[in-house]
Amino acid sequence: MTPPLEWYLTFSAALFTIGLVGVLVRRHVLVIFMSVELMLNACNVALVAFGRHLDTLAGQNFVVFVVTVAAAEAAVGLGIILALARHKDTVDVGEMDMLKQ
Amino acid sequence: MELLSLLFLLFAAVALTAAVLVLLSRNPVHSVLFMLLTFVNVAAMFVLLQAEFIAVIQILVYSGAILVLFLFVVMLLAGGERPLPVLNQPLQAPAAVIVGLVLVSELVLVVLTSTVGGGRKGPDTPERIAAVGGNIEALGRQLYTTWLLPFEIASVLLLVAAVGAIYLAKEDL
């Protein structure tokens, strides 16, 4: 017997919330980006757990695409972070306010 | 309590602790390494859910590719040695923790009180998957038949992302 669906969903909710708090609290741009990845991973756990519970592989297929999009997002996002850090010479999101000026 | 539940609790505890430590570490390299611990434990959880292929791509793509990319960027970023104060504004941390607690209690309340266990069962029972030859074979068949168009679009997305990343990383942007 495997752990019930509710355990996985609770774990997923907790992981998502940790990622959300990370985005809100930290000011290092890389750590904020890592928190976004944590939230994506929490969604993956929920998708696979639901798929297992409902006897369907659609959840796992979704996760394959989520991982693909996460990889693309990481490549482009880290490129943007590199360009920003070269332009502004900082990793503090509080100082990245070019759109305000 | 049976073995699988104990393993689940162990993986969940380690993953959540490491996720909290990602946020609390001053050094971004430590954050990346704690995130590696989280991802490996989530991969173990996918094995518990009998999603072996997802567990493998979790290790390969997340732990292998994305985190190495993060480590490279930590290395390349200027001012990496200068530690930043964790907080943005004095009120921001308590407010964020309150928002997080409200969100997690709402989610757990919904999970525990609603009928999340209901819903129509699909065709992919463990016996059917075993008859096809296992998780990876069953997933591959669906990916290349039912989900063929999304699969091709995902490959185009990866190509666009690679071109975009190369353009953004140019020196004279």
C-alpha cells in the first residue's frame, strides 16, 4: 500500500509555499529564480500523484512538458540575469529598476 | 506503519528542510546545493509513485542540467562574494511568512476537506502498464501517439530557447 494522495498533495502545497515565500523574501536574483523552479517542481509532484491516483499517464506526460518548459525557461532566464548583471553590475533585484526611469 | 509511508515521510522531511535552507543560505552556491538535495528527494518520491521515467528526467534535467547552469551563472556573476542582506524591506519577511502560512493552510484545508480522491478512473492501471512493458514503454507510446503535436512544439520551444540564450549571453548586448 502506498501513501495516500492527500500526503503527496500536502507535500506539494508545502513545497510550493516555500518557493512562494522565497520569491517574496529574497533579493538575490538567482535565489528568486531558484524559488520559481521549486514551485514548478511542487506542481510536478501534484500532477504525478493525481495521475497515479486516477490510473492515467496524462499527469506524467504533462510533467515531461513542464520539465521541457522549465529547461527552456532556465536557459533564457539565466541569459537575461547574466545580461542584467553585466549591465547593472549587481544581483540585487531592488536595484534593477530601469523600467521605472 | 508500513515501509513506503515511512520512506515518503523521510523524503518529504529532507526535501522540505532543504527547500527552507535554500532560502536561508547567504551563499548562492549553498542554495544551489540545497536545491540539489530537494530535487533528488523529489525524484525518490517519483519512484514511490511508480513514475520511473519522471524520476530519471528529474535527476538528468533538473539536477544534471539546470542546477549546473545555475552553478555556472553563480560563478560568472559579478559581486557574488559580497553577501546581500536577505531582506528587502523590514516588513517584507513577516508579511511574506504570513502570506505563505495563509496559502499553505488554505491548500491543506482544501486537500483534506474536499473529495480530491474522486473523479473518473483512467485506463492506465498498473496491470495495463505492466502488460505494455513498464512505465517507460507506456509513457513513450502515449508521448509519440496522443501527445505527438505537443511533443514537436516542445522541441521547437527548446530550439528557440537555445537561440535566445546564445543571443542574450553575447558580450555586446
